[in-house]
Amino acid sequence: MPPKIAVCLWFDDQAEEAAKFYTSLIPNSEITGILRPDASRPAVMVNFTLGGAAFQGLNGGPHVKHNEAASISVSTKDQAETDRLWDALLANGGSELQCAWLKDRFGVHWQIVPEALPKYLGASDTEAAGRAMQAMLGMKKIVVAELEAAFRGA
């Protein structure tokens, strides 16, 4: 039985390609269903999970484009995981945005957020948190070592 709630991402004709790519990047992810009424055409709908969260890829045509109003946010455990996802999502036509945001080759927006970021930004030492915030505002991909240095005042 499909999940009661799923995020639906609109694609022109790349839903299956995007779902295969995304599920290859995030642990605990899988394609759970493909609706292809005509075997000679792209799938109409692809159901998949990313890290256990339900998604649908809909091949609805070129009428609607992704924008920054919706993004997939991924919490990463360390710099290595941040770098791996960042680089993979930028490959083949993605673009870097500010403050942990990027747009992948399919036009989907992502936030790749190291676990350290909310820890530093939400710290009770407001001056240190402010320094970390200023450092983050100057970054595209979050670099944990630079964030930590700013937090410590180094």
C-alpha cells in the first residue's frame, strides 16, 4: 500500500532517471513502484523513498519548473558525506547556490546540511553563533572546519 503522504516532484520526462539517481545517493532509499502504461514511453509516475521519506516523480511535461520554494533537505553526518552528496548532485549540469543550497541537473533544489550547522547556529553562546552565521552566509557548500573556526573565533 502506498504511503498516505508523499512529496510529488514534477518532471518533463526524467522522473525515472531522477529517482534512480537520487536513490543511489541516499542510504535507506528505493524505487517502490513505476507506472508505465505504455512500455515504449517514459513512466508516468515513479514512487520512491529517500532516507525513508516518500516521494513521487511525475512526468507531467514541460509546463511547470522546479524553484527554490521547495527543496529536499538532507542532514549529513560529516564533511565527507556533505562533499559526496554535493559533488554528485552538481555533476552533469547542477549549480551551486548559497548557504548549503544547490540545484541538480533535473532542476530540483537541495539543501545539504552538515549536522554541525544547526549545532553552531543554535548554540547558547550567541556571539559564537553569530560568527558561525556570518561564516555560513559567505559559503555555498558548508565547510565544517571553516564553520567551526568561525564559531571558536579563530
